[in-house]
Amino acid sequence: MNGQKSRPFRHNTDLGQNFLVDPSVLQFILEASAPGPEETILEIGAGQGVLTRQLALSGCRRLYSLEIDRRLEGDLATLEKAFSNLKVFWGDAVTFDYESNFPDPPQKVIANIPYHITTPLIWKLLEDLAPRGLRYLLLMVQKEAADRLTSPAGTKMRYPLGVTLELMGHARRLRRVPPGAFRPAPRVDSALIEIGIDRRQDLAGDRSWRRLLKAAFGQRRKTLANNLGASFSLSREPLLSLFSDLGMDGKIRAEELDGDQWLRLAQRLTPWLPPSR
């Protein structure tokens, strides 16, 4: 306007801004997430609105789009005016007040997540939205994060969030996404993962559960008994006796337990734990 050319958008690397531009990947996301006419969808990281537009056109009942970078307000305000089912919100997804802002909570979340907030953001979504009806997440994450989130029992990349996802439903990797699918291109591969939630919707918000997992995985080179004993000042012999009752080897490490073993251990061990400070 006014005879001046608009300046090209400068991506903020501190925010992990790598905008998805590959049409085939965008189409894959739409087909995999399959927005329904009765569903409310939450999109995190709307960017310049490329996927936002397609989600609004999908026929979903309501679309919330959350973006942190106010420089994108012009692009998203135009879309918000064009689609009656779209409402744009501004803020940090890790600290956002989902309960107050979403009286009609989403059933599905679609997000392109910067690596440095992957774990805290997923915990936040599970804790705040799973008890209110969230049942499905389709997330673009770095490949290393995808490997960790979907690692089964007995693998070295197993960690607390992956255990929790297994017990709340499932997490699986759908496809690799190369750097060329983004602008600017990241230096690592990404992957799309699908998370389904169909049970234990309150587990992520259980403080005792979170304390137990944090202690258990605290020092990976140590056995589970050693980690729990050191974290909670528990005597070794009673712990080993408990492990024996549960059919677990005293030298087992946290990453070796499957979901059912974690549930049995938590049920027996939680009453022993000292009050949280």
C-alpha cells in the first residue's frame, strides 16, 4: 500500500518458527485429523494461517487458533473475519489459560511444536484438556522427540511422558517430514505423531504420579530401587520386598517397566511416599 512493498516476514528462531509449506503434508494432516462437523478443534502455532484456512474450510463446528507472535495479527485477523467458525487467541501455549478461554473445550488438537517446548506443552494439554474432553492430538515434532514419545518399554528413550501416554491411550508416529517441508528449513528431520486418549483422562494431572515418574527416571544409570530410595528416603529392603511381590527384579530400571507394571507399582508405593512440599 501507499506504493511501498511489504517487508518479508523475518522468522523468529527463538520461537522455533518453521512454517509448514508442503501442500502434501498439509493434506496429510487434514486427512489424518479428519475434523468432523460436531467437533471443536484447537490449532497451536497458527503462523501465517496456511493450515488454519484449511481447517476452517473443513466444516468443523469451531476452530480455536492460538499464536504467540503478534506480528502475524494481520494475516490471522483477515482469516478470522472470513470464517465464522474461527476464533484466534494470542499467548504462550505452555502458560495459556485453556479453561477460562475455552468454555467449549476442544476434542482435537493440531500443533506444530518447537522442540524446546514439546514435553511441557504436551503435559499442559493433557493436564488441562484431557479431563474436559480432549481425545486426539496430531503433533508435528522433531524426530528425536517423536522417538521418545513413542518408545515402548525396554528402550533407552523411554521417559515419563511416554509412559503416561501409553496408559492414557496410545502414541504412534505417522510419518517422517523432511526439512524441505518448512520455511525456513530446520536442520533436523521432523515427524507427525498421533496421540489418542481413551482412558485415565486425569492421570497427567495426578501429582503423586508425576512425582513418582520424575524420581524413577531421575538418574537413568541407577536402578529403579536406588532412584526411589534416594528420592523419597525409603529403605532398600522394603523396596526390594515390594518389587519381589510385584514380580519385578530388584535391579530393574525405570525404562524397563511396561504400563501395567507402572500402575501396580504406583498403587502399592504411593501410600509410602512422604507428603509433597
